Amino acid sequence: MALSLMQPQASNDSDLVRETLAGSQLSFQLLVERYQGRLFALARNYSRNAAEVEDIVQDTFLKAFRRLETFQHQSSFSTWLQRIAINTALDLHKRRGRSPVQAVEDPEILSDASPGNFDRRVMAPDARLEQEEIAEVTQQVLEELPDIFRTVLVLREFEDRAYQEIADLLGVSIGTVESRLFRARARFKDALLRLFPEFDPQWNGGESQ
């Protein structure tokens, strides 16, 4: 696709896409500037390596540019772009030897974990922990989850996405989102208490009762 430096005339996503397809390099640059922050935040949930995060974002924009003619405007450009980013991040995990769909059908671990009723003390446990330590613990626990569960948990609990938006991003029904989120929350709590038993309210530091 040949690009020119013609000045973009519009600011909404759909028009910027059309202008890019017409040859405006600046229009695509505006799209990059508009969404790169959101994509970096999303990518950081899949890797703590700064170079890998940057690769995910760069690959996402490159794929988006190459596939721009396939964008049908049936969903928002933002949803389409973030779907590419999620798939790019999952591809990274596949190359590392992790399967994004492993153990999807395992039964629920905790009977009291349900959508909308997640114990948020688990997500931010001990106030004495520094914010950096909390982030480190959270990332370690997330890495224990199959990617299919990590993705839905990240989108809902860390990015506060609506159920419909998550369904649109993942190309599944809201019911599937709820089911995956139920299991993701249970797995997160189970992994947290297994890796960091001191986060259990009943933990006594190894001392006998």
C-alpha cells in the first residue's frame, strides 16, 4: 500500500481508516497515537519484559495496517485492534510453549466464586505491601493461569471492561464470558493462596494454633 503525507481531514476512527486506505500516512499515525497507550497497558498484562511488550504493540499495529482493508466497520476500530493485540499476545505465549486453551473444562475450584462477587481483598491483600510488590505478586499469579482465563480476568478485573465489550473482543457470547470469568476468579484465588499462603486470612505464619 503506497502512503503519502496528505493531511488527514477527519478525527473519528472510521474516517481515519478510510483516509489511510486512500494513502494518508498521517491518518494511520493518528490511530497509532490514539491507541498505543491502551495497547501497551493491555500487553503488560501478558509479559513483564519491556521488549516483549513493545513487540506485541508493534506487531499489533503492523498486522492492523496490513489487514486494514479487511476491517468491515461492523465493530469499532478499537475493538478490532484490541482483538488483534490479544491474539498477538496469545501467539507469544504459544511460541513459549504455553497453550492458551489448556484445562478449559476443569471444574470450578471454589464454590463461593461467582461473577460480580469476587473477593477483592485477594486482588489487593495486605496494606503493608508496597504497590510494586502487589503488582509483582499479581503478575506471578496471573502467569499461573491458562491464557484463556488470564485474558478474561485481565479485561474484567484490571481494565474494568463491560461484559458486552469483553464478549465483542473475544468473539464469544456473554454467557461464555461469565463462565470463563467464574473459573478465572476461582483459579486466581486458588493460585494466590497456593503460591502465597500468607494472603489467607486464616494463615498464622506457620505457627501452631
